Amino acid sequence: MRRYRKAKIVATLGPATSDKQSISALFEAGADVFRMNFSHGTHEDHQARLDIVRGLEQEHGRPIGVMLDLQGPKLRVGEFKDGSAMLVAGAAFRLDLEPGLGDENRAELPHPEIFAALEPGMNLLVNDGRIRLEVIDCGPGFADTTVVTGGKISDHKGVNVPDVALELSPLTAKDLDDLRFGLQMGVDWVALSFVQRPQDVAEARKLIAGRAGIMSKLEKPMVLDSLEEIVNLSDAVMVARGDLGVEIPPEDVPSIQKRMVNVCRDSGKPVIIATQMLESMIESPSPTRAEASDVATAVYDGADAVMLSAETAAGAYPTEAVTIMDRIIRRVEKDPLYVQQMNATRQAPEATAADAITAAVRQVAETISAAAIVTFTSTGSTTLRASRERPMVPIMGLTPRLDTARRLALAWGIHCVHTDDVQTFGDMVSLSIDAARREEFAEPGDAMAITAGVPFGTPGATNILRIAWVE
């Protein structure tokens, strides 16, 4: 199941993709990582899907990543008489903690942390930004606002507060329960929703304790104030353009997306571009040309992965969505301009022996037209360094740890192989050659550039480079 592309595809599982046949079709079409959205579905649903994925892994002999996406704190208004009310631009509207059904004059907002953070002049966005309210006066339990943009407001619509960081943990009681369950069933990545500060990532890291990789979802404008620190504390990042696009002007989203991708590439952290990538394919068998261009732009920017959400979870054409995304990626990566982009945006190596070796292995592999770069890794750090270099030569990541292989399935250009541990240089070369031939990367006469750390199995000790020839 070798992929003939470097950028990866994340596919969300849901009602439309719950049985073995549909999940297998997604994998065969090109999905590398499966996302389980814990905002929907029961624990039993997710366990059944994970069991299918692990069965496919055994069947195809290829590690597959699984991501648990936590719901995070959802800020919502209360309920209304008759289920909804119409807000008119220019009218006064009050939000408060008082229980009771709302109307066109007021509504319950059962979140004291919002009122604690508000100041006059701030904006509140309701129903994905369709309704905009400006705060005129506020206190510990209320906010008097003016309706800037009116519209229909109904029960439990979401509220965004774009102008301030709220004193909220990104992990609710539901999230903690979901996290315990997800770690127990063996997910590879945990995606944290509503990350606002570096402390949010640190809090999650204490709870997860190395049992899964931590992926910070960047969906709040205030993360830009501490972007580098959040990225450095995370194992991977998702540019979640849904809520981000609600809280900032649409014209700012592209440049902020590029900034986030660049910071992740500088740090060598995998980055996913998500939300509305092929949105029209929820109902249509083909995407719009603008959507195809959006996917291509993420690939040209060097993102590690692009993600499908409702397109595969609930859409009418889930397999077709993965297929067209695979075709777009492969077409971009054949473009000479793409190669120029990767070469022009390559980050300078850090002043360490490990980075020096990794930069050298890319140069050597490209100079001798190697069939592959082979990395031996325990924690994944050696292989991620190779990915950070964005070589045009395929990367094979060999590791004795299945959990590491599954996490690396997310990263750019890496073909993961779960293999035996190595003790000697002879083991290293023979295992590399065997894997390269078995996985259809090399034939007799081909060269390979191999990198590892000695002593073998020592995390982060990338310190050797070896050229080997396939016999």
C-alpha cells in the first residue's frame, strides 16, 4: 500500500463510514490517518470503528494513525420561546445568567466566564458569526448589547468571543471522560479543541503522559500572541479554519494559515490544514474548482496533511472525496514549481549534530539519486527531522515501536514500517534493504541513504549516515 505522494490525507469517520467496507474503501483510496470526532457518536461507535481500522492495519501490513478529536468547551445560548427569535439590527439585546426562555429582547448565556472577560466595545458572535452583537454595558452576570448584524437566533446556538482569552480549561468533564476512554482503546493522537494559551497544552500533556501525541487545534485569534510557544509545546498542529474563520475577517485567514504552517515547518512539527476543503462533496460527486485550488495551496505551502471532515463522516461521496484529494496532491507534487517551493522554503538546520546529519542525508540522497532515505527511529525524532527537510526522495521510517509508526503516518513524505530492532551496522543495512525491496521502494542496483543514532535505540541521537546499495 505504498502512496505515491508526500502530503498525507486525514479522513473523518462517522455515520457514512462506519462499516468495514466503507472504511476499507477510504484507506484504499488514500486515507493515511482516521479522525474520530468525539463531538458526535458514542464510545461504542468509536471503539467499533477503531477495531475495523486495526484490522485493516493487520490486513495490509501498514501502520495507520488514529486521531481522537475532543469536543472542547462549547459556549452556547439557552433556549427560546417557540425555539427561536428574530434579532433586528440596531435593537437592544441582553444576555444574562437568568434561567428562562429567551425572546427578541434577552436570552440566557449560562457562562459566567464570558461575562467576567467582557468589556464595553467588545463583540460577541452567535451562530457561526451570522449574528454580531456589540457590548454596550456589562457586569458579572449580564451584558447589554446592540445588534450589529441581525438574524434568526435559536436554541443552543454557539457563541464566539473573538476579542479576549477566556478563563476556560480546554478540557471539560466530557473531554476528560472521552480522553480516558480514547487512551484506553489506544488512539495515536489527541486533538485539543479551543487551545488559547501554552498552559492549555501543558495541562493536557500532564494528563496524556506520553500515551498519545498532542495535536493543538489553532482556532482562536489570540493563539497568534504565543504561536511559537504553543507549537513548540505540541507534537503536531491543526489549522482549524472553522472557528478561526468565524472570529477573524475572511481576508485574514489565508495569511494567518500560511504563518501557522511556516512556524510549524520551522519547528519540524506536523501541521494539518482542516475545514471546508472539499465541502461541496458532502452532496456533490465532484468539488468546485476553488476547493481544488484550496487543497493545492496547502500542498504548495508544504503542509504535512489535509483533512476531510463531514465530506467523509456524513457525506454522500466519502470515497470519491478521498480519491480526488489524492489526485490533487499527486498532481501538485509533480509540478516543477512545487519542487522550487520546497527548496526555497527549506528551513536552515539547527546547530546540532542531529540536524547536520539530517541535512546531509537529504543532500546526499538527492545527489546520488537514491531510491529512498531510510531512517531508524525509536521516538520518531530522527524521521521527523528528515521530513522537516522536505526531500524529493521518499522517506522510509523504520521503527521497532508500533505506536511511533502509527504517529508518523501523519507526517509529510514518511512511509512507516514497523520492524525489528537493530543492534549492529550490519543489521541496519540488511533491514533497510529488505524493507525497501518489500515495500517497493528499491530494486537491485539502487542506492539508499541511511541515517540512525548510535547507540541504537537512543532517542534523539541521530549521528550516522551510511550509503548502501541494493543487491
